Amino acid sequence: MGIRTVAIYSEADRSAPHVLTADEAYPVGPAPSSESYLRMEAIIEVAKRADCDAIHPGYGFLSENAEFNRAVTNAGLTFIGPTADAIKIMGDKTSARTLMIERGVPVVPGTERAVTSGEEARSIALKVGYPILLKAAAGGGGKGMRVVTEETQLLKALESAQNEARSAFGDERVYIEKYVLEPRHVEIQVLADAHGNCIHLGERECSIQRRHQKVVEEAPSVIVDEELRTRMGQAAVEAARACGYVNAGTIEFLVDNHRNFYFLEMNTRLQVEHPVTEMVTGVDLVKMQIRVAEGHVLPMKQEDIRFRGHAIECRICAEDVRNDFLPDTGTILRYRPPFGFAVRDDSGVTEGSEISIHYDPMFAKLVVWGMDREDAIRKMRRALDEFVIDGVETTIPFCRFVMDHPAFIKGDFRIDFVEKHYQPGFLRKPQADESRAAALAAVLTEMDRTTGSALSSNGKGTHDHRCSPWLLLHRQGGTR
Ligand code: MV4
């Protein structure tokens, strides 16, 4: 777009890719995010000093913070995102529900406002029918939720949900929804300008998650056909209009086995998984965010949005899959991301980067596009296999497990896919003797490569490699 960029960085991110890529970069504090990336005034100070026009809040940290949004605007800068009011109203799950009901967007049956007594909860639960789900009004992302399957558990569950909500959000309000069985998590991307235009860019299937952390996302969803996409898209646009939304946003829905869909919540920011939408629509969402924030009219209409092929994203995290997904730390000794046509590597690290405990374990996103779902899955398998990362444990083997699973391949999965199909210990660690054998094999292979005098020399000056020498060269860093 020809726009000069200014990065901010913590002491831990001094040489991170985003710093090296930006035209200018400024420090905002030490590694802990509370002393750097969450320091609103320090960030705004940098923006003023560097003569910035706008701030893009990304998708973590302050991106959905209404107070930061206001501070940016009050400093005379443009916040690349919605207004503080839209963030606020969608941040309160009960006010969002009320708004959706008013606008005819389907929500899960339940209460509109927080329950005020056990007696009220009992009569509502009876009317809605068990099982029910207690949710925190200030919640989202699964905190403060309790499933209640029968009345005898209700009062205890209500109390513990309220306690959890109070300590997590400083707001004990809890409301009731009917518990949707075997749902899928499907979300719709919306894009709105400041001139009353709002369009949707189709859905993302996000059911493959573990403990509320998404692992694999794809577009389109196998259960969404053109008719359902149109209806969900219209509901999403209505939801965005209801809160006067401007910029890129996402409406989360649950879709049940009868393909009924229900509004869950709205994410008032760009999301981690936005690339799959970019891949199937060809629309650069960040570019659109900036244009819309500049006050431009959206350059396309709903009928201009066409969906082509299939995209899959795998989130690559520094976690030890074999040790209950415990976050791993360390120096990245070798880093060779895959590449090629329609293979997108959104890495936040490079060789030599330190993965610390200070931030989220996700350090890269691998996104592929294919002509159809089968093609995309095949390509993702290949890309995961090519990804070389030494120094930290990663979730790559787990993503590979998903790509190979018959239920995933069939598209037969719900939000419980990981619990249902992944037995801890499935991906076992190599045993000590196997590791020793592997080390020995590596030494012999290296001897063979450098002197031609180890195992695979057949005496005729040619080599009998099982492993392609080109692949070996690549892994040793000889290419790219
Ligand atoms: C639900 C639900 C079933 N029924 N609501 C979890 C986080 C929050 N965004 C909403 N969540 C859920 N709400 C009703 N009425 C099941 C979940 C849920 C879930 C939703 C999306 C993705 C993953 C999930 C994992 C567990 C529970």
C-alpha cells in the first residue's frame, strides 16, 4: 500500500521478524507484556514520536480493549478497528444477546439477562430444558462456564460459575443457555465501512480445538452449503449492523446436527485464522482494514465475493504434545519453513529466536490452499513434513495426526474432536535406544555425505540413498 510501518518491540523481541520487516522500530519495555505490549501510554507515545497516523492493534494484547481504543482516538490517532462502543457492547455477552434477539439473529434459547437468584435459575432451566449451560456475562473463550444436566446440580454449579466469573472478570453475572449437543464452531468474517456498507466473506470451520485453543481452521466448512452460507452471512451482517460495526469482525456461531445455527459471540478484531478467508476469497483483510479505517468506501459488494478452492491453517505452537501440551521454551537452532505455490508461512520467529515463557506458545501459522479439500489436506501433510524446527518441541506432529485422521478427512467432526479421537500417548516419544540408533545413523549418513565412505557406498561410485540427497541438502540448510 506504500505505507511506512513502525513496529514496537519488547526487549525479548529486539530482533523478531516484525521488527526487521518494519521501516522503523521502537522499544516499549522489558519482556513481560504487562511492562511492554500492554502499556497503552508507552505505545501511544511511540506512535506520536514516530509521527504515525494509525495503530493496528493486531489480534492479541490490546486489540479488544475499549480503553486503549479510546486512548488512541483521543490522542488524535486512528484505531484500525471498530469503535470502543462496539467493542464494549459485544464484550458483554448478555447485552450482545439482547441486541441479537432484537435484530432477529438466532441465539441459543435461554435468558436474556443475568440470573439474579437460584429460584429464577431453576424456573428458567425448567422452561429451557436440561442440559443447560451457565455462562459468564463478561466471559468468552470458555471461562466461567458450567454444564448442568439435572436440577440437583443447579445451585452448586451456579455458585461456582459466579465465583469463577467474579475472580476472572470482576463481574459475577451469569446467564443461562440451553446446552447445544455435538455442535460445530463455525464463524463468519464480516467487513464494514463507515458509510453503511457491510459484507460477509463466508465462513471458517473452527471445530478442531483443544481446551478452547483452536488448532486447525479451514474454509469453507464441509457442513456449509451455499444456502446455509447465505443465511449465516445475512445473520452475521445483521449482527454487525446492530452494533454499528466498522472494520473487520467475526461472528461466532454454533451449528448443531440439524444445521441450525446460533449466535455465540462477536470478535471485534482481526483473528488469528483470517488467512484461510484471504486464501479462498482473494481479499487482503488487513489491507481492507486500513482502507476502511482511512474512511474509504469498501471497494467491493457482496456479489463480488467469490469463493474458490479450499484453505487450511495449522497453528504451530511450542508445546510438548507428548507431555500434555506443556509449553516448551528454548532457542530455535534450525528453522526451515515450507514454501511453494499457495503455501503461506506466517512465522513470528526465525533461526536463533528464543521462545520464552513470556508470550503465547503459538509462534507460526502454516496455511495452504488447494483446488479442493482433498488437495489442501494433501498439501498440508507435505508442508508439515517439510517444516524443520530444531530446539523446541512443536505441535507439528499433532497437526499431522489431525490431517491423517479418518474422521477429519471425512469431515465428520465436532468441537469434541480432540477429546474424542486423540488419546494422550498416541504420539509417543522415541525410546532411548531408538534415539541412540538415530544418532548413530545420522553420523553414518554425514560420513557418507562428506566422504562417501560409510554405509551406502556401493563401490561403483554411486550411492544407494533411501533419503533423497536433495532433501538432505535442504535439511542441512544448503537451499533457499
Ligand atoms: C456453548 C456450547 C454449547 N451450548 N453454548 C465455549 C466458549 C464460548 N465461546 C462458547 N462456548 C460454548 N458455548 C451452548 N449453548 C459449547 C461451547 C463450547 C465450545 C464452543 C466453540 C468452540 C469450542 C468449544 C468447546 C467447548 C464448549
